Amino acid sequence: MDDVLAYTTPYDPLFWSRRGESLAAFGDLLTLRYRGARPGDASVADRWRAIAAAAEVDDPVQLPGTGLVAFGSFVFDPRSERESVLRVPGTIVGRHSGRAWVTRLAFDDTPDEPEPELPPRSPFGPHWSATLGPGRQTAEAYQDAVRLGVEAIHAGEVGKVVLARDITGTIPAGSDLRRLVRSLHEGYPDCWVFAVDGLIGASPETLVTVSGGTVTARVLAGTVARGADADTDAAASLALSESTKDQEEHRFAVQSVLTALRPHTSALAAAEQPFTLKLPNVWHLATDVEGVLSEAASSLDLVGVLHPTAAVAGTPTDVAIDVIRRLEPFDRGRYAGAVGWIGASGDGEWAIALRCAQIDRAAPSSPTAPITAYAGAGIVADSVPESELLETRVKFRPIVDALA
């Protein structure tokens, strides 16, 4: 993986990878920033369609991620003070299905250049680590928020609400952020490992993938920590699969995805019962969804109708977001939003930005740059605050360990 990651920039990596299939990019040909816009809004999806329609694409490779590609990252809440972003890089180095390629992207008035060659690799900078501490939502305050969330459920306000907490800190200014990307990829190769505009993480949850008219998604909701040995690990998996609370949380999440995709697909199918997905630190309840795209919608359009799912917001979604605004003392920014890429045809891969941290640019002359990480848990009627706090601790582990 390092041979691809080394082609992106140390201070602002642009990267997407899963199971060894990777896109690494550098240079900014075009950057679109939006505040208050959802991914499927005309201001975003139609702008991309116009860009793609105007582009002249020479793509003899014809694999996912070749040709014209934009990397994107969107805020969770349209009221966020943070910006959503679509970035078209100048150069992409990709690898898929045992093949590798270089894509050069340029405006039509750019002087012709020879066929793109593999750009020089940038050596990794020295090791660094983060200094982390409690954020605005402390452990004690988080448990209070869970209690209030349960009260809202018993009052009939919502059926489920997902509540997050934050940890904050600093990293040395000028750190090679690819080291964080590499650590996450090595520890979680089955996750979507991403770096887009300072948001870096390893998400286990596919929001939506569109490829040649086929639509797929993976829904995760319901979590338990892995056991310390084979017996306790098997017991943890069994307990999760038999947990009424987790099954209920998962059912909400699956139904929200099916409801959103049904108007845009045909032959949409999902398993009746979830399976347990094993990751290095947790078990998740998971359900795969697959369908056929029934209209000329792009992956960005589907991101717009899917986000936010019940897995990261709650049910009903709009009311759950209001509860989140009331109980979380911070702006989630792009945590739990959509992150991924879209091609000229509208095909693309999008994950939910989980197990991640936002790294902001250091202030002038500052020796450190700020970093914020988030983790959340789905709250239902019989949620126990202490248990939900423990779940967030388990979910923090990937990013916290990688920052050590």
C-alpha cells in the first residue's frame, strides 16, 4: 500500500483504499466548497454532471477510479459551520484488480504534455504522535446525554437517536499525515481508509456503491467489543446476534436505507437477518443491500437520498437530528457524513465517515495543529448509559491507537 500512498502529499493527503485497491492523488485542479448543501442538492450533483459532461475523457483502462474523478467529503448536518468539499486533483495514481495506472487531469487550455508517467514518490516524514484529551462532551456529560436521549424515546419523540462524543488534542505542525493513513490501513485493511481535506479515518460502513448500474450498500448498527480469547470472542458474537436491543437498533438502520433507495432502484433486496461482521476490535451486526439502478441517478444523487441514515442519526431522521443538536455540545462537521469519490459516469464509492479524525491546519507560527476525533452509539429505549459510553471507547480505539 505504501507504494501508492507515497504518491500523495504529506501535509494534505488525498487517498481512498480498501483491500489493496487504492486511489492516491495530488494537486488541485478544481475544488468546490459548499456550506449548507446536501450531497444530492442541485448545487452539488448538477454541478458535477455539468463538469463531467464538459470533460473530454480518454480512459483506456476502464476500471473503477479511472478517468475523471472527484474526491468528496460532506458534513453530517446541513447547519454545520464546516464546509463540504468536492476536489478534482491534478494527478491520480490508482490500483485495482491487479492493474495500476496514472491519470492526469487538466483544463483544455493547458499545454499538451507527454503521456503521464509515474510521478516521483515522496518519502515518509519522521514519526509523530498526538496529544489527546477530553473534548466538549466529557464521559460524564455523555452519559447524561444518553439518559436524556432515552427520555426522548420514552416520550415518543424518537424511536432511536445516535449520540456521539468527541476527544480533542494537537499534533506537531507539519506532520506527515500519511503516517496516520498507513497505520489505519495496516490495522483495518477491510475498512474504507480515507483522507480527504484533513478528514482521515478507516470506516467499516459502506454508504453506497454504484458500478455499472448496480447499487450496493452495507448497513452496520449494533456493536460489541471483541473477546480477549477465542471462547469469549465467540460468546461476544453470539450475545450480539441475540441482543434484542441491538437487533432493534439494526432494524431501524436497515429500514432507513431500504426506504431511501427503493424509489431509485428495482429488484432491491436485503437479507432478513443480519450477520456478525468481525473487525479487529469489535463485532458489528451487518446487512448487505443490493439493487439495480432504475434511473439516470449518480452515486452522488444516492448519497443525497441516503444520508443521514438511521445508523448515524436515528429514527425519524429529521427529529433525531433535532435531538442530536440539543444533546451534543459540538458541531460534528464531516464526522458521520459521506466520504468517497465519484467518476464521470456517476459511478462511485461512498462510505460513512466513521472511526475518523479531523485535522485542521496549524495557525501561522503555531507549533501544533488541532485534531478532533468522534465516536457515537445508537440509543434505543433500553440503552444503558454506562454501556453506551463503553461502546464509544471501543469505537475510538482505531483512531486513538493510530495516533499514538
